[in-house]
Amino acid sequence: MIHLIGGHPRVGKSTLAQMVLERAGIPGCPTDTLVSMLQNAAPQRGVRHGTHPDKAALALARRGR
């Protein structure tokens, strides 16, 4: 299962994500990290630096269906 937390800058997305991960005892990865990894490892996905992390995560989730 993939959980995406989106919103405007500086509203607490990372803080909320960390709380959810800790309470659920599940691993997680910030979308900023995913964007960097995908640009380097899978350029054919079209994710580039400057791509808003929330948009990149949503695009990847849609492609994974």
C-alpha cells in the first residue's frame, strides 16, 4: 500500500508523515529522495529535478496501476 501526503510547502507534511510511519511501524521514503533516485536510475520515467515532489509521486502512483 502506498500512502501519499501532499500539500503546500511548510504545512507539516514531513512531520505528519514521520508520525504516521512511527505509529504504524512501517518504513517510508520522502518524495524528494524518490525524485532524485528516479532521475538517476530511471530517466525514462520523465522525472526531473524541479519536478514538484507531490506531482512526481502522483505520476508514479498512476503509472504503477
